[in-house]
Amino acid sequence: MKAAEEPIEAGLARATALPAWRYLGKDMLALENGAVFARSWQLVAHRAQLAEPGDHVVDQVAGAPVLIVRDQSGVLRAFPNVCRHRAGPLALCNGKGARSLFCKYHGWTYDLDGRLLRAPEMEGALDFPTADIRLPALRVADWRGLVFISLSEEAPALEDVFCGISERIGLVELTSMGHVRRDV
């Protein structure tokens, strides 16, 4: 059996702690952001925070601003929290019941599914197909009431990442829990 195939218990029997310098500094954070957090699934919210259409959560994943929203049809969506025009934020804080995503910089407005609805001062511009402009979608998944996103298309499906975890943690029902606060 290869080391990667050994049971977790065998690997933990030989485990060591990382040196303290591995946890400190901007260089290590940048390395972790690129090598780990930007390439895997990250927990960003609880389903209760995104219960109704227009409910949204803003966060950062691997240093990138992200926005998770429940659209008008009830589908969870995730986007970079960045307007396609001049990179202004589309939401400044978590909220409830938004009808659209609105950039305060120049007023570009997007539907909750990411489609550009209005681009003030661009109405008469040639070769500017408003209907073709969308926010880039990020991968989003709900697992037992916990909402995760991935910046990477190469990350395995969340179901594959969590394969077998339900059996190991038992019948803990995370959907019955709610969000109280987040300490950063």
C-alpha cells in the first residue's frame, strides 16, 4: 500500500507539527492562497444566510472578493464581487432581499443571475452588446446547509471531496443550525 493509500490512523501515527514560520507572514499567506485556498472549496456561508431570493453574502477567498446570492428562481449563484466596468464592488455587506446587484461607481446593474441589465452612458455605444455581458460565475455548492465556493474549475466536485464524511460524522444535521456571527 502506498503512503497516500494508508489509513488516516497510520499517517497520524507518524505525524509531525509544522515549524512556526510556516504560519506567519505575507509570503506564506500568498503561498497558501495560491496553492490551497484558490484551488479548493472554501466555506463561505450557512444556507440560513441565503434563504430567500436576493439574500447575499460577501466574503474573500484567497484574497479575492466574492459574492454569493440566491437568485429570483431560488438558485444559489457565486460571482467575483467586482463590476465588469471599473472593478467597483457590487455589494458592500451581507444583506437580504436585493432585487439586483448595483455598482455604486458608475451604476452598472446586474440581475441576480449575473446578466448585465443596465450600463448608464453606454446605451448608444457601438459594439457594446449589453445582453452578452455577464458576471463570471464561480462554482457554488450547498452541503448539508453549508455553502462552499471554489475559484478553480479544476477542483474536484464537492461531493467527491466530502465522500464518506457523512458516515464518519454521523447524523449531525447542519441544516437545522443557523448562522449567528462570524469572527475574523
